Amino acid sequence: MKKVVVTGGSGHLGKWVVKEFVEQGYEVVNGDVKKPDNPLSQTKIIDLKNLGEVYGLLEGADAVVHLAAIPVAYSHANEVTFQNNVMSTYNILEAASGLGIKKVVLASSESSYGIVFAPERFDPNYVPLDEDHPQLPQDSYGLSKIVNEETAKMFHRKSNMQIVSLRLGNVISPEMYRNFPDFIHHSAERDRILWSYIDTRDAANACRLAIEKEGLGAVEMNLAADDTSMDIKSRDLMSAQFPNVTDFREDLKGYETLLCNKKAKQLLGWQPIHGWRENI
């Protein structure tokens, strides 16, 4: 049995990641600032900005899934968000490297592309938006994710640690599907995220596959469901909200995702299987 540390395992996505690993027979330790409501594993209360505490948390682990962060822009002072997210990730990778841990997954974000939290909305260069699209954040949260991805590359160069940064779309847990009928017919809703979403169960599965896969190096990949969160066809969504975008990299005929997930499928052998259309 392998030991995996999940940071932020008490949170919205974290509890599903803990569940995924526990159900697959892993020993799991949750590192968080609070205990979960329904614990499935040991929890250690941790300040991830304290490198000594992080060393203690990761000791004896075979792999780490680092989800803990301030999860959105503007919920805290900008410098607090940046410092928290960057230093906690640096400490995780520093301690993992020092302890000889060879597999880490980081929670990155579609917000790193910049559209989500920009003071004035701008258009994507093309859709579906893939990992090669420029990252153009105007906020400290999106910037922190880019810094973390670059930090991952540095530690891979330093120690050959495999580090997979998952650029998560809007993370949806099963009970949240009941809210979808309120917006699925309104194209102006959720346009900042290109109407993307990812089920917590599919995201958790991707985290496990990213730990189990070999030879990935330091790599970034989007995580999104195969469809949008809207009952409006993808071409019509783009025409309504981003009419100036003319570069379509795929022949969109239905409700296809506009946050490309092909890289995760190819590299992880991953396939999202949960969606809102079957859950409302």
C-alpha cells in the first residue's frame, strides 16, 4: 500500500480526492487547516507556509496531491492570496524534493488564462482553449498559478520529480447539479469560464491517474467535462458572447467543451464520465 498526502483534503474537491485514493487502497493523510465533516482518513492540521511543518506532514509519503490554496481571486487581499498560494506550493515541492518523493500533483486553474477574473473581459484567442493558449492573468490568483507551474518545472529539473499541474475548470460536486436549470439557457451566465465545468469525481480520478502514471515530467493539462454547462450549442454560445473570435480549432456541432481536455485524456488515459445532463 502506498501512502499519499492530500493537502486541502477537507475542502470542496479535496474530500473527493481523499475518497478516491482510500477506495483504491491507498493510505491517505489529509493536511488541512480544519478537519473534514466526515473523515475518511487521518487529518493533520497544518500551516503549509511553515516549511518545517510541511516536512513533518510529508515524511514517509510516496506521493502528494496539493490542493490547498486560497481558491479564488479577491476573497483576500491580493498579496495575501499570492503569498499563500505561492509559498505553500514552494514548500510542498521543497519538502517533497528533500524527502525523495517522486510524484506530485498540483491544483492549477483555468483562471491562469486570465479571462476569468480580468477587470475588463477579453476574448480567448481561439477555442477550444488548450494548454498552449497564452496565460494572461490580471490578478494575483491567476498569477500565483503560473508561478506554481514554473516552480514545478524548476523542481523537476532539480530532482527529476514528476509534477502534474491540473488546470481545473469550474469544480462541481454532485449536489450542485440542482442549480444548473437556473442558468443553462442564458449564454451570458458563466461566459468568463467558457461555460466549462468538471465533476469532483472525475477530477479526483484524474489526480489518482496522474500519480500512478510514469514518465510525465513537469506538465500542465486542462481538466474539463466533454460538454459545456449550457443547454445552448457551443457555436451559438460563442456567437452570442464572443462574436469576434473566429479561430475555431475544432468543428463544433453540438455542446462540446470550449476548454480542451484532450491532453489529459492522451497523457493520463483519463475520461470524464459524470455530467450535468444526467444529473438534473
